[in-house]
Amino acid sequence: MQLNDPRTCGARDVLSVPAGARGRLLMAALALPGIAAVGHAQTPPDHAQLDINYQDYRDWQPGLDRIGVHSPSLQLSLPVAGNWAIEGGFVSDSISGATPRFHSAISGASLMSDRRNGESIAVTRYLTRGSLRAGFAHSGENDYQSRAYSLEGSVSTEDKNTSFNAGVGVSNDTINPVNGLVLDAKKHVLELRAGVTRNLTQRDIVQAELSHAVEHGYLNDPYKDLDQRPDRRNRNALLLRWNHHFDQSGGTGRFGYRYYSDSYGIHVHTLTTEYVQPLPQGWTVTPSVRWYTQTAASFYFPPVYSPVLGPPIPAGFAFAPGAHVSEDYRLSAFGAATLGLRVEKQLTRDVRVSLQVARYEQRSSWAWSGSDGPALAPLRARFINIGLSRQF
């Protein structure tokens, strides 16, 4: 069920961020994730690469084991004719469990089960000082179909110390909820993105990126008791990254900040810190910390209900044409912290395995802006990813 899916928490990007081929140890540490070393980002891959991953996600609230997601995936990247590369991917998500207890006045939670299959393909043309990439992705569930198209380009300066990138993405979604509330409802997204990456020194890479997206169409959640949102949503984001290599330890620190705002009245601040430490015998460990905080949408209502009509009608809500209201906890004010650890082992020159674990906790009281009304129940989650990468 796409609209209740934990994968949809926060704004989704239409433009994809493909993983690049691994290079030298320092360059790989600096490049992952997202910031590719300038001059290497436009270099065609030397080898084909197959990535196989299995992800397991579970979340829970006090007294309730909520949602579990099992997600095997694979991605294949093939160099073609020297200056071309083709990427293809497949993912299958199996979701089961209970929808969240959004408000304490609503007892219990409904059971849900769903499966999502997604396919993607991209073609990249490498130029002398840049690259062009076109992609297509499809995602299908029993109640949600999505098709996305993207076009991205990058160009570097003659000294290859600075790179500029820009992209456009479009997605078209069709929504058919199992409760029959709407039939063939449409949602469209247009996203624009532009950024610059700069090699400041041999040890430092910085990146700045701006994005703007417009969603329009059916943006409600048909599985909520009361959910009426604007049919248009504008999203803006600023992303700043800095990667620094430490000579003494041989490790690399990765620091990031993201600011997001939209026409719903939501403002988000995200801080991330990771440290990549190579160890003897082909081992690499990467601990990480992420802090997230957001304000509530202007039409979100806390769990305070009308003394006359009772739940789910909020206190003071006026039933007027065009009035907007939502009980979706993802639109509330909250803060969240994530602690993660990734361990990798280079088994041979061409084979690498990895294990990543993360623990997530979300609380209304952690919102920097404060939380209006009674706090929602805390949400906790854990994430495990097992990966195998093979070059040939």
C-alpha cells in the first residue's frame, strides 16, 4: 500500500543517484555516498559490476510490532563500446504488519500486506569532460503504479577540479486504493536539480545542490479516516556536503546538511556524519549518525478531537469547501535520530561483501520547533542490509 508505506516517509526524489564504480581506496571513500570525485565521475567504468542486496526493515510502537519489509534487489552495470554504460535494476518489496496508531484516541491498528516490484534502466554516454544519462523506472503494487523518467548531465572544468551537474525528472502515478475511494486517480511530479562539486584540496571535496519539485493531482491518502490535502505541492531543498580525508588514520569523514521546505508549511533540517575507516586485510568500517527534525504541515491536526462528534473529527474543524486536514503522522512535527554501522570486506580483487545495520527512533518531543498538542507514540525501527558486489 504505497501511501502507508514506510518507504514514502519524507519527500521522494524522482532523480536517481546511481552508485559509481569503486576506484582507489581514497577515491572510493571520498566518493561514497553521492559525492563522486571530480574527474572520475565522468570516467566510464572499466568492468561490469553486479550488486546483490537483501534488506530487512522492521518498525514498532509501544505494545505494537508494526511493519516489516523484506527487499531483495540486484543491479547490473555494463560498459559498452568504451564510452557508454548501461545499468539495469530490479527490486521486490514484501510488506506486512499493522498500520500505525496515528492517534491515541483511535484504538488498535489495521493489518496490511502488499508486494511492490520495481524495475529501472539507465544509459550513460561519457564525453571528454562530462556525461549524459537518461533513465526510466517503473514501480507496481496492487493499488499504485508509478513510471519515472530522468535526464541528467554533468560537465567538468578543464583542470577537472570543478564539476557542474543538472537534471530533470518526471513521474506519473496511478492510484487505485483497495477501498475504492478513488478510481485511476493521477499524480504527477516534475523535479529540477542543479549542483556544483569542487575539489578544494587533495583531501577535501565539497558539494552544493539545489532542487525544486512540483507535485500535482491526487495527493491525499485514501486509507486515512480524514485526509484532504491541497492538490498541488511545491518542494525545495538545499544540500551541502563536505568530505575530508585524514592522512594519519587513512580514514575519511563525510559531513552533510540538508534543508527542505514545501508549500504545506513543512521545514526540515537534516544533519549527517559518517566516518569511513579502512582496516588491514581488506576490511572497512563506517559508523554513522543522522539527526532529522521537521515542523508540522499547516493543516495537520494533533490527537485532540471534537467533544461533540468524537474521533476522527478534530476539535474546532470547520467543514467548509476546500478545507484541508490530515491526521498523517508524517506531516506532524517530530525529530528523529539514526545510528548506523557498515562493515565491508574485500574478499578478492573483484568481490566485496558488506553488512549494514541501523537503529532509528522518532519522537514528537525531539522536534526543534516543539510539538503542538499531545505527543504521538514514539516510533522505533531497525534496518539490516546484506550486500555482495562482483566485478567481471
